[in-house]
Amino acid sequence: MTLTHKTILITGASRGIGRATALHLAKEGANIVALARTAQSLNTLCDEIKSMGGQACAVTGSVDQYEDLVRAADLALSHFGSLDILVNNAGIIDPIARLEDSAPADWARAVDINVKGVYYGLRAVLPHMMSRGQGTIINLSSGAANSALEGWSHYCTTKAAVKKITECAHVELGASGIRVIGLSPGTVATDMMASIRKSGLNPVSQLDWNTHITPDWVARAIAYLCGPGGDAHCGTDFSIKTDEGRRAVGLL
């Protein structure tokens, strides 16, 4: 499937996986609506996309505010005339802490961004997608959804919730032409991984930096799931931690 003229809303688009995905999908011909909290980084991203002949617009906002997601969805429609794909990418892992050292406000903030943010994004785009009878929603998941790791109680719990949102959304929306797919990329060389490494907690922090994949690999996996390759993974978490998954995407 070509992504030419498809309009894609990406949350957490100013850095890491979100930024790499915006650039890659723009190169594939998609119109990009980039949402993040930092206006300067977003504007730099959009300028870069435009400099290579792509189309992009920025929305400064936070995924823990439903109104910001609605505003981004409305901008996609007014600026590009459609909203075809949502990439629910925004998420946090800081601060990493054992339960007895965790701050309740920080733990709650992880729920607001990692769980409510995914629901808010999904809820904001559904009226537009359901009116057309088609659309794709990709939720960034994690192996943490199936694990219990020291210092990651907030992250493991919220990613497990995201996995369940993906499953429930598929049950409810699949018959309406809406594809909802999770993506578990494994460990990625981003600022988040730098924080994990600095924490020194649990075996993930001890991994050699060279074992982590680049954000570009995740971007290519997202592009794959946007096309027919995603059909077989609706309601599940597709993984590029395995050779099979990487071969399907074209990474091996």
C-alpha cells in the first residue's frame, strides 16, 4: 500500500521514535500531523519534512489533555482533508524508581500519559475514521507489557494496559473497518533508553548500547503495519524483536 497523500497523526513526534517515524512516513508520501509538547522541536521537524518536499503541520500539546488530541484531529481534517492513521507513540518511563521510592504524583503522571494518552488519541480520531469506515491505529507497546521489572512498576503496568486497549479496540472496531495494532519494538537507542541505562536498575539497564535498535527500524515497522502487512496483527502486539518480525518488515 502506498502512503502517498495519507494523513498520519503522530504523538510524541518531536524526538526519538516519533521523530524518526514522521520523517520516514513523510518520505513515503504521507501528510504528517506532528503533536508534542515542545514547539521549537516540532517546528524544526516540520521544516525538515517540507525541505524534502513533504507536507507537515505541528500541534503543540500533551496527550494527557484530551482537547489537544481533538485539536490535532481537527487540524488534520481542515489542513489535509482526511485522517487515515494514528500512531499513538507518546510515552514516558521517567522517573524510574522502586515502589517504596516512587512519588505518587509521578506514578499517576505515567498513567495519564501512557494509558489515558492512548485512549484520548483513539477517542479523538474515531469519529472521523468511523464516518469513512476505515482507518488504522498503531499503539506503541513494549515487552514490559508482559514482564515485571524492578523500578518499572509504572511502565510495566501502563504498557500492559495499552496492550489490553489494543485488544478491546479490535473487538469493538474491527467490523467497522478500523484496524488497531500494537507494536513491540524491543530496546531502542533513544533518550528513554539512556535514562534506563543511567538508573542501573534491572537487567535492561545493563545491556550493551550496541544491542539496541535505531528509531529508524521502528519507523520502518510502523510503515509496514500501516499497509496490508498489518492485517494479520490486528488486536495483537507485532514484534520486531524476532528474526521473523524483522524479515517481514525488511530489516533482515
